[in-house]
Amino acid sequence: MTVTVKNVIDLLMEPVERLQNTVDTLKWGNPDMEVKGIVTAFMPTYQVIQQAIAMGANLLITHEGLFYSHHDNTDAIENDLVYQEKRRLIEESGIAIFRLHDYIHRYRPDGITAGLIQALEWQSYVEKHQTAASVLSLPSMSVREIAEYIKRRLDISFVRVVGNVSLRCTRIGLLAGYRGGGNLSIPLFEKEKLDLIIYGEGPEWETPEYVRDAIHQGKQKALIVLGHSESEESGMKNLADWLKSTLPYLPVFYIPEKPLFQVI
């Protein structure tokens, strides 16, 4: 059975009503090209692209952008050697690259958040899925116990914590990716009566400082910051598993990247 790049893109967009303003476009390649193999990845790094090519895949589905900005504006880096080398690799390989960001976040439930919840084996604790957050009721655990559990399940070396690590928590808000801003995260504490919020990334001067002020006022709140990729990699791994079952006649791979930051 012949499957084209466009066929796969249509399949990925099918669960959501078509978006007018979106970064989810074919960034490189021919939509009519026959797909020989698919790779999913959180970030289309130079190394991930090399690995995809070596695996014989000619379609890379990535969550984040190719060239270091959300909208892939390359005006400022057109003469940069790193940019030029990455572009050369893509052009010479003939690989097609599709970005799946806005659509997968609009799956019901959010495909990226669902992947994180599955990786943590917390499906049975989900109380509700909201548009950008999930609310969970866990058995009572301390912030430290939750942090250590997350590190084991996601195979990451560290998380960042604001608050008392001995605080016992049951009601938790989970937000994957860059959803840690105050406008989104702070209201969840009161509205959902949360003990703890866990998110991927956000401005350090917003929700973390709110939690600090809450603690100084004697209010029991805490925050765990996973890192952007650490919170979203699992969603792209889940996507690969779904594609394998949906397109069993095509080789499908998920390529993780090594953690970006080191703690010294």
C-alpha cells in the first residue's frame, strides 16, 4: 500500500478541526513523496535528523521547530554556519519534515500530556482533563517522593522544586511543555485546590515567585519543574506507538534526544 507524506499529515490532523493559524506545516519535502519510514521526535536536532536518515526514514515528525524559534524565522541566521550545515543535511537527504505541535496539543485529551501521564503510570489518578492542564488525585506522597518517582519514571537526573519537599500532596495539576506561566498555572492552585503543580517550563519570575509568596504567608503549596523536553518527549513516543498500530505496514521509530542541560 502506497502512503504519501500528505496521507500521514492528513491522518495526524484528522482528530482536530482545521486550524487557520498554526505552525504545523510541512517544513521540508514533497507532500506527494511515498513514505518509506517514519521517525517521531520532540526536537529535530542535527543528530536526530542524521539518525532518521541512517534508519532509512524519509519522514520526520517533530514537535518543536527546526531552526531555534517557534515560527522558524531564519532572517537573523541566514549566514550562520550551524544553520547552513543543518539545512544542507536536510536538502541533500531529501527527508520530509512535518511539525506537529498545535494539533497534537488539541487532541482530546492533549496528546502530549496524555503521553506524560502514561509514562508516569498515573492514568487511574486523572480527575479531569482541561484544555492545557490535567488535574490528578494521587495517594498521599511528599514532594520529595513525587520528584524522585518522576525522575525514575522519566529517566532524568534532576527536577527543580519550589517549596517544602516534605509537604504531603494529593491534589496535583500537571501541565506539559511551556505552560508554566502565571496566567495559566497560578489560577489552578485556587480553582482546583491544588497542593502541587508539575509543569515543563515557564518564566521563573511568575509561578515560582507566587509559590514563594504563598509559602511565606503560611499557605501549603509546591512546584516541580521538569524541563520542556522532559515533559513532552513521552508524548512523541506515544505518537510513534500509535502510528505503528495505525500504519503497521510502515517502519516507525521514535528517536529520543539526550538531556540538553547538565548540572555542575
